[in-house]
Amino acid sequence: MTSCKEFHRRSIEDRDGFWTEQAALVDWHKPFSKVLDYSRPPFAKWFVGGETNLCHNAVDRHLAARGDQKAIVYISTEVDREISYTYRELHAEVNRLAAIMLGMGVKRGDRVIIYMPMIPEAAFAMLACARIGAIHSVVFGGFAAASLAARIDDAKPSLMITSDAGMRAGKIVPYKHLVDESIRLAKHPPSKVLLVDRKLDPGMTRVEGRDADYATLRAQHMNAQVPVTWMESSEPSYILYTSGTTGHPKGVQRDVGGYTVALAASMKHIYCGAPGETMFTTSDIGWVVGHSYIIYGPLLAGMTSILYEGTPIRPDAGIWWKIVADHKVSVMFSAPTAIRVLKKQDPAFLKKYDLSALRHLFLAGEPLDEPTHSWITEALGRPVIDHYWQTETGWPILSSMPGIEATPVKFGSPSFPAYGYDLRLLRESDASDAADGEKGVVAIVPPLPPGCMTTVWGDDARFVKTYFSTFSSKQVYSTFDWGIRDKDGYYFILGRTDDVINVAGHRLGTREIEEAVSAHPNVAEVAVVGVADNLKGQLPIAFVVLKDVSRTATPELRAQAEKDVMATVDKQLGAIGRPGRVHFVTALPKTRSGKMLRRSIQALAEGRDPGDLTTIEDPTALEQIKSVLAAK
Ligand code: ATP
Ligand code: MG
């Protein structure tokens, strides 16, 4: 058996040989003529000249051998439904929706924004786009109209697909009216909207001539057969917006061939998902984990994928384990936040169900603290694999690879570099290699492996500037995370070099929240920092300078002003971005060059030392932060 080390070494030293082997895991309509074109660094083109299709590999390819096997099982504890789709049924649904989209004028290369709850139609929509070569951009349903409008203006979609409403913890969350509002706000609105009416929102309205009804059109296309569009390997498959620390979201663009191969390989070597088995990923289709490991990954592997609409604790905290037992889930993927939520519940739920089919639980998205890691490992009696990756990479950067070799788990560590990544820990000062036990920036020597982002949508210069310009002496990809490696080669992620807040696994740029707060007419200036929170990982805290300070003269007025600011964020960004607290000050601490001392504010808010303050412009500003924090 090959060791992980050897497997990784070969992937770097014999890149062409290695990826040619992996490429054989998927179907090619036309074989590629070259494994990698790296003539324009840092832009990498994988499997040049090859033609393939994600939908073909995820659906059509399985029809002969497993047409009657379940492909997707939709389980909703919100509307109390369970519906299964075999590969054959999934194929039929995707063909119907592809035909509907073609009928609405969607062409190869057109963008389609999908703003939908966790329902099967969302999966059909993604796969139908892939089938006809349209570029989907799924936007997480928690984003408010203004955020959605910004993404519309960047992607310029010809079609949006949405639903009347989602449900979260028993409450109706309207989607359609947010779409209407975002289209009013957008400069480049789509001309058509396709609406899946779940009949959850009786107040929903339709726009004549623009909105089309999915059920009506579906009935007209019951026997549709839409041939797949064979795509050149590096044509775009989708765009997925990151939360964006600059406030202006970055459209992570991915290719077709590299992504298909990367996911198929990861299903084999990392997740160990065999055809016919079931995978349960508890994320949302609006996030990269949902793209890669609810939809494409498990289907590429011929597995059954669970599409779960609901929370981990309704109707009770045993619901996920019940799903694992009922559907004999062998691969599960979740996030540390969710596990911390479950840790607070009655442990009896974990003993109540037969979890014997489960081989591994994978966790990603934020640091997994040692106590949570050891608790869940013990409770499940199975390896719990912390792995580390980013929207940008589409699949794990650091992970153990149980499909190659069973290596010991170290609590708090996402193990070591996955094959394909020439990973380094670099000193911030001069980009030299950090020693074992020394903190460094986690960086990847390009070319990035297959599956990773190929550029920022519509902005090649931004791709280079954002990701490859951290060090002037070396063109390397920066993850913007700090890491450290122990003497056994295990890595530990120490935190971010930039300012992103991770609230219950949802990523928000501090800048994005600050912009939302600033939309309040009485706000002059604001600094948002993330502070550690036992339950949610991080919670945004806002420090606000008001234009009219008389509005916070009394405790009652202050409380009202705090509520008003929170309501503004809800409206601009969505409740996921709502600050846990809003503190009012008359000045914010800045350097003499005008840069906000965010790290110092954050340190104070977390009760730590604010660090080096020699460049501070006005020391009283920091005193104010201290006193408002002490007051509450
Ligand atoms: P944006 O790039 O828009 O600012 P984001 O970086 O929060 O947002 P993601 O790409 O979803 O969005 O998150 C990737 C980041 O999450 C990593 O860079 C890292 O900071 C964190 N992360 C992911 N997995 C782990 C893990 N296993 N351990 C520690 N941190 C992790
Ligand atoms: Mg990031």
C-alpha cells in the first residue's frame, strides 16, 4: 500500500502522470492532449483540449449500472417530507429543467443565479446548468436583497431561479420577495425569473412577463431529452461568491474538467465513498461544501446523497443520527459549529441509533477545537477527520487520506497536505520557509491543482493581486491563514491573516458588515470585529461613531440605537451578519496612516492584550473601547 507521503510526493514530482491517472476516474467525450498548460502563471489550465461534462459524469454515466439506485434523498424536517430520486428520475428531472431553461433562452456561457432553499429543485437547477453549459451562481438564501443585487450586477445573469420561500426552524423565510427587491436594486437585472412555488408564502406576488412558473413549464416538458453540451475542460462551470473582505464580493470561478477530476479523486482517496453507499453532508448548497459534497462529489461517485432541509436539533437533537441510521450513511460531512451545538444536548441521542454504517465523520470550515474533536470522536467511536480548505480550492488542502493510508488523528489538527498541493509555511517577513514549530502563512506554490479556482470572474488582475501578491519576492498563493507544523508533519491552523468573521460556519467579511452598518443614516463610522463565541465560533461586534451623539444620551436611547443598527444590518445583509453587540464611541482607534487598528480592538473585545500601539493616532480612542466593553 502506498503511503500518504509517497502519494503526495508523486503528485508534485510526476504531476502529469499522477493527474492522468486521476483523470481516468471520469468520462471524457474527447481526450485531453495536454495535462497542464501553465504558460501564463499563475493561471493554470488543466486537461487541455479535453471535452467533458459535469452533469454527464454525475448523472448520465450511472444510468446503465445504477439507474434504479437512489441518487438524492430529500429530507425536510421543516415541511415534514422525504422524497427519493433514483438516478433515472434525477436524469428525467434535470432534462426537464434543462429544456425549460433552453426554452427561456439560456445559452452556453450564460449565467444563472440560483437563490433557493434546500429543495431537490435546487439540485436539478445546478445540474441542468451544467448539462447545457450555463454557468450557475448559487447565492446562499440568508443573504439580503442588497447583497443579492451586488452579486447580480457582477454576474449579469440572464435567468434567476428561486422559490417562494424557505423554512428555518419552523419559520417561513421569504425568498421571492427578496429576489424582486434585489432586481429593483440591480443595474443588470435578469430578464427572466423561474419560480418554484412551494406554496409556503401566500403573500408572494408574481411579475407578469418576467416570472415563469416551474410546475407549469415542467408539465410541458415531461419527456424532454436534452443532449449534454460537451465543454472544453477549462470553460467555466460555475461562479461562487465569497463573502469578500473588501465588501465587493469575489466571484470564484471554476472550470469543468479540473473540477470533475478533482472531486472524483477526492471521493476516492479522502472521503472513501463507494458507489451505492450514502453520503450525508450537512452544509447548504449556497456554500462551496454544498456544491462539492452535497451535489457533485457524491453523484460523481455514484453514491446516494442526502439533501437535508432543517436544523440539527429539530424535532430533537437526534435527527442527524436518525438519518445516519435510517439511510446507512457511510460518509458524513459537517462543521465544528454544528458539533458544538450537539455537544450541548443530551448525549443519549448519540446512543439511540445504529451508526454502524458510518466510517468517518469529516469536519471543515473553521478551527476544530481539541475538546470538541475528542468529544465527538469518543461519542461516535469512529475517526473524526478535521480537514481544511477554502471556497477557492473547492476540495481539501489539508487532510488525512484514509483511502490511501489510515494515519493517526491528532486532535486539533487537519493532518497534512493533500496530494496536488505544494504547500508551504512561509515567514511573513521574507517568504522563507518556516521551521517546524514556527508560525507561518499557509501558502501554495502554483500551479494550483485541478478543481481550484481558475480566476476571479471577470477580473483576472484581481485574481493575481488578491491571491498571489502577498510576497513580493515569490509568486505564491496565499490562503491568508496562519499555520504551524509539528515534528511529525501535522499542521495546525492558527487563524486568519485577514479580517473575516466566521459566524456559525457562515463567512462574513468585517468590511461587508461595516458597510451594512454604515447604511444607517446616523452612523458616521464603524469598526466590526469578530470575537470568539463558544457556540457560534465567532460573533461580530460593532463599534459605532454616531453623527448625532444626543441619540445615545441615555441608556434607553442607547438600547434603541443599538436595535436600530441591528435592524439595518438585517435589512442590508441578512440576519446572519447582525452584530451580537453594538457599542457607541466618539472615536475609533487608528494608526497615523489612517488604518483601523482592528486587531487591537478585537484583542480588547476578547480580553487580550491590544499589542503594539506605537503607531496609534489617538490613544483615548482605545480607552473608550475599553470602557464601553467594561461597562456591559
Ligand atoms: P472570504 O474568502 O470571502 O473572505 P472565507 O475565507 O471565510 O471568506 P471560506 O472559503 O468558506 O470563506 O473559508 C475558508 C476559511 O475557513 C479558511 O481560509 C480558514 O480560515 C477556515 N477554515 C476552513 N477549514 C478549516 C479547518 N479545518 N480548520 C481551521 N480553519 C478552517
Ligand atoms: Mg477566504
